[in-house]
Amino acid sequence: MSKLLDMFAQARRGQGGSGMGFLGKNKTEAKPRAAAIVVEFAALDAGSAEAATKAGADGLLFAWDGNGRADPETIKAATDAAKASNEKIICGLHLAGDLNSLSRENLDQFKEQGISYFVLPLQAPARLLALHVKDVDTVVTVPMREDDIETYLLLIRHLSAFDTIAAVALDFALSDDFSHLTIEEVLQYRAVRDAVRAPAMIHVEGKLSEPDAYTLTALGVQALIVPASDTESATEEIISSLREILEKVHQEEKENTQTSKL
């Protein structure tokens, strides 16, 4: 199983706490959650990456635009800091900018810096899907297009033809208040999500209420991508709040499933 898919599965399973001896790391218990939490950083900083990991993030996502932003040494420092706190943390790069200049050598170098997955826009060169790097997953961003939706659904469905795509990142530009989405609106988003036939991550902004979380689960996503805040403490608060809500939603889903089998 790929590291990214294992992250999705691990969030649903949870993880028991354990002590590993006098010199070992003590692992705090992680309860099962409805979705994994991925924190996205606009600016890359080892301290912030470590703080988000300690707060309970399941994955990290760093920005790269090809213009010196997130250079290899900085990426390595951030991934090392994160993995020092949690060896199972998954680190990815959101690739943008001049992607035409990217080569296999570049992608291999990112892997050496501790990167386990790449996020590509639909406008990225198609050859990047063929430049598969062993043990590194590819994620494609899928936006919502309301014009000529039927043609768009047919187009998106063909993403499943590329076996190098492990998941998609839904970029639906949803309002902050997901709980007000109607059934019809959710069905429109779900049509795009289901057309992909792959695990899905979705971009959300900041904190979510419990009703928001129920709406997101109706979209059938495996992970939430949330932007890091201006301060480490604010980011930690967001992660803590999300974990609590997602744990509650998962527990209620489990209880409802057990009840329906009676």
C-alpha cells in the first residue's frame, strides 16, 4: 500500500498509545477519525512543521513554485523535523509555477528530501504522470466547473486511466459554512468527486463546526487539507478542533452502522 493510502486508512483505524522503553518515544493514542488531516504551508519552516506534527496532523503539504521557494535544503529540514516527532508523518509538495522544467532528476531529489507525494494541477505537463518515482504518490487537483458539467464529468472520469494517480485533491471553493449546502448542491459536488473513482482530499478553510463535518463526510472524502495559520498556536488549535470533531463523527457513523445491522 502507498504511504498516502495508508495515511487515509490509518486515520479510520486510529492508533493505540505505547511506550518504547526509557529512550524510546511515547506515542499518544490517536482515536479513529472520519478523515485524515493534512496541513498546508504557504511558507516552509521546520519549527512550524514540527509543531503541526506534534499537534496531531496526519500529513503535511509544502508549496513549491520553481523559483527558489522551498529549496531542497529547506524541505529536508522541515521533513526531518516533522518525522522526528512522528516517523509515520506523510510530507508532500504542492507543485506550481514553471512545471515544464521539472525532470525525473528533480522528482528523485524531492524524494531524497523526504517527500512522499506530489500534488499537480490539471494544467501540469502530462509527461509528469509518466515520470513515476518509486514510493512517491501523485495527486491531481480537481476543481469544480459549473459550465458544461456533463462534458467535464466525462473528462475527469478519464483520470482513472492513469494508474500513477493515487488520489485527487478537490478544489471546490466551498463557502466556510458547509452546513448550509443543500442536497442538490452536494449532489453536484459528489458527481465530480465520484467521477474520479479515486480517494479524495478536499481543501477547507480553518475551523469546522460539527454540522460542517457531517456535510463533508457526505462528499465521501478521505482527508481534509487545511492551511496553516499565521502562528503555530493557532494552527495547533485548528488541528485539535478538527480531530475532536472528526473523531465524534466517526464514532457516530460506527454506532449508526452497528444499529442498522440489528
